[in-house]
Amino acid sequence: MGRLVWVAIGAAGGVLAYRRGQRLVEQARERGVVGSVQAATGSAAGLAGSARNLLQAAGGTQRPVAAPVSAAATGAAAARVLAQARTRPADGAN
């Protein structure tokens, strides 16, 4: 019976990950590179939080977990790096 519960939890997690992945792909086509990085970061953070909550609800360990990096902060850093890469001349092009 315990294995059946874990199979069901794994199947539900797989379906959720697949749906979020499909949604991410659709949004990536609309947003471009920077938006895609932001969406992927937010999706990964959300998926990790959902998995953590699911494990705690199923009786997993109650260890303290560090807070994930916010999607906005990571996305802003990625946008800044991409913008700097576009404005800098290539090496050897003086």
C-alpha cells in the first residue's frame, strides 16, 4: 500500500512538471530569451516549493530549508548580463 501512495505522488508530480514545462515553452516563445530565463527560474522555484510541501505533507523530514532565490532577482541579473554582453565589443575588435 505504501508503494502505491509513492507511485501516485510521483505520477502527480510528473504530471504537474509536464504541464508547467508545456506552459513554460509556450511563454518562452512569446517572451524571448530574458523572459524565458525569468520564467524558468520562477517555474523551478515553484516546483521545488511544491515538492517540499508535498513531502512535508506526506510525512517527510522537517528539516529547515533555505529560502529559494526569488525569480525577480535572478531574472534581473540575467537581463543585466545579457545587456552588458550586447553593448561590449567582442575581444580583439578594437
